[in-house]
Amino acid sequence: GAVVSQHPSRVICKSGTSVKIECRSLDFQATTMFWYRQFPKQSLMLMATSNEGSKATYEQGVEKDKFLINHASLTLSTLTVTSAHPEDSSFYICSARRTSGAGTQYFGPGTRLLVL
Amino acid sequence: DAKTTQPPSMDCAEGRAANLPCNHSTISGNEYVYWYRQIHSQGPQYIIHGLKNNETNEMASLIITEDRKSSTLILPHATLRDTAVYYCVEGNMLTFGGGTRLMVKP
């Protein structure tokens, strides 16, 4: 149990376009979902936390108008990178947790974004 | 800044136990310690977590010191497939440190 999927697994897009990444909890309901970004040879950096039905909470330095997060259901959260630029190229990873408080996070397989 | 500190890298011989330490001196009394590992180009995989007592599951054992300021993840019989970056994270998981790159060698 506790499987999280992401789609797509990799995407290449042109500079200036928008890209949507989906994160789904397949066998449990996720009250809270998280979005991380990971650059090569670096650790995971939390971008934002979203609770189902609420607006996402963004970490300092993460532009909420550029990285749009929607968590409309207990099994789906989406991250849209708007007007993507080459510096947005990264590995984006989501995770999901059953509860809004403490608890184990289960991570998706990640989405590799390359902006040309 | 990361709240946990781990050695950046460790080597282990295949078949031997791998002991990965972590310092989490600022952990709150009700926060769990979680361990994950990340194999190259994949999402982190949950391994184990604990609060005060030592824990064991099919993947690993977790030893937590009595003062809860540090813990050790033990992989009892490391295999080549255990080569990965291992992260020790405090309960809210808002901050990941650099982790330990474990290299299991034949």
C-alpha cells in the first residue's frame, strides 16, 4: 500500500510554455501533499505544502504565481510550472500523507523537466 | 538549514551490516525520526521511522539514543542494490539535509 504516482515521468518543453505535473495517491486518501524540487547532486528542497481544498503554502523564495498548485481532491494534486525557463529544469517530486498533522510521507517517482 | 546532520558518504562491503548515523539534536519531544533512501533518478523510498523505542522491519533496524538526539539506521546484510543516498529527516519533513551516500562494494 501507500503508492504515489506522478505523470509525466519526464517532459521536455520550450521556454515560455507551461507544464502541468500530476501527483496521485493510488491506494489512500491524502489530506496533505507536498512538492519538492531537486537539482543535480543536491538534496530535496520543499517548494510548497497543500491541504485538500485549501490554498497551498509556499516556502520562502518560491513564486506562487509561477508554480501553481491545485489539490482539488484527496487523491490528486497538480503542479503547473507557468512560463517555464531553462532555470526551471529540475527533478520535481511530490509526496502524500494521510493526515494533516504528522505522519509518514510517501513519495512519487519524480518528474524530470527539461526546458529548452 | 537542515536540522539533521549525517556523514556525506560511507562505504560498506556486500553482505556486511551498514550502520548509518544521524544527529538530530533539535528534535522535539513528539517528533518522529524518519529514514528514506533515494536511488539515482527516483523518488525517495520510505524505510522506517521511530519516536523513542528501537524499531525493526523487513528493510532495516532503527536505533534511537535515549536522549533522542541521534539515531542509527542498520541494514543488516547490505547488498549492491542498497547503494543509494540515505536521508534522516525530522517529523515534519520540511527540510532534507544532504544525506549519506552509501556505496555497497562487492
